[in-house]
Amino acid sequence: MVRGDGGGRDGRGEPEWRPVGKVDMMTAVVLEQLGANREQLRSLEPARRSPHLLDDHTVERIKQVFGGQRDDMWLWVETGERWQAQDLTAAEAAQVDQYVAAVEAFAASNAVILALADELAAGTIEATLAKSDLELGVESLVEAVSRAANPFPDGTLVQVRHPLTENDDKDEASWPWLPGLVLGMVAAGEWEIVVTDDRLVEGLDAGGDPVYPVCYRAAEAIRLR
């Protein structure tokens, strides 16, 4: 976002605020960055399960890049607020609402990445090598107990039994194995899962991303990818 010469809220100069006529262009920029953030999260998912895959430098670089993104987030937010305060036509108001929804999703993705980076920092290659055999043994035991209590933690990539059509056989054991992502354990032995098979897309959300169905399955209908 372009800045002028005045004193801005972050001390780097007053932004050159875009007119509402640029809302579609600004929304496209936000959606592009949101897509990049989601791709970054997908690339970090293996490290969540095995944090020692990353080194200190990589984690610190992630913190630096996305920390800067977080620090500039107010610019995107305030742009939407300024537009909403204007006397808009119905069409303009709808476009601004789409922009604001995209910015909210963008900010949320940034917060998730930074939280994950903090989580991964404790298990980098260097941090793992610095631990004693006793510490590593205790952590392995705790991890094993945790897996036994919940073999499918939040965010785990899985395959799940799910019908492709409403006309599929009602026998769950005959349903195909489809890709999914665990949202959480909702009861003992039962998990909430979003089924991420493109054949089941139900529509698009405000950010233009596909909406997938959510189901509840017992352990026998779930397996790790």
C-alpha cells in the first residue's frame, strides 16, 4: 500500500488511502495473499507432526516475514473501515463487504501461521539436539500417551469413509476413503472432520475458497494419510 510523507500510525508515514473505486483490485490483492498464507500453512503441516524437520533459521524467518505482515494488517483493516464510513451505493457496499470478509480471513491466517511458528520453535533441529536423553524420553512417553488418548489430534490429515453421492449404499463400510482434515474430537471415540474431496464442493465462501462437507466419524472410519 502506498505511503505519503506524513506521520502514520506506525511511524512509517501516512498511507495513501485507495478510493472505493479500487475495491475490486484491493480485494484481489488480499485474496492472493490469503491464498499464499494458506499454501504456507499446508507446507508447514508436516512440521507440526515432526517439528525437528525445521531449523532455527527457518522458523525465525517465518516469524520475521509474517510478523511484518501482521504489523501491516491495520492498513488493510482501516481501508475497509474508511470505505464503510462513506455514502456507498448498494453495489459498492456489497463489494466492500467482500473486501472486509477477505481481510478478516487474511488476518486469521496470519495469526495461525505465527502461532504455529511459536509452536514449532520449541522443536527445531537445534532445540531437539540440545535436549538430554531423559527429556527426549519423557516427551516421547507423553506423546505416546497423548496419541493413545486421541489418535487424531486437531489438524491431522486423514482419510475418512464418506459417500460421494446421496444414493451411495447406506453401509458405511462400503463408502470410499476420501481425504479429510480433523477439526476436533467431539466425544470419546468420535471426531469432526471436513472432507476435502473436490468432487464434494458445496460452493464458495466469501473469500472465493471451496466449501467442503463436514462429517462425524468413529475411529474405524478414519485412518492417517
